[in-house]
Amino acid sequence: MKSAEIAAKAGIKKAVVDKAIQALKKEEKIISPKVCYYTAK
């Protein structure tokens, strides 16, 4: 899912989702199979 899709479904701002995605990427809990799309590892 794209970060904007996640934000819309969760009902929160995209900026909050972007920060969470960055943190999860550092912890290697999510991966990006293609640009701007994320999935659980």
C-alpha cells in the first residue's frame, strides 16, 4: 500500500504515516517491493 492509502484508511495525516514508515524501515519490519509501496517483511 502507498502511504497515502494507509493514511486514508487509518484516518490520520500522511506525515504521521511517513514518519512511522521511516521508523519501521530502520527496524527492518517493512520492505518496499517497488517505489512508494510498502509491505510487512
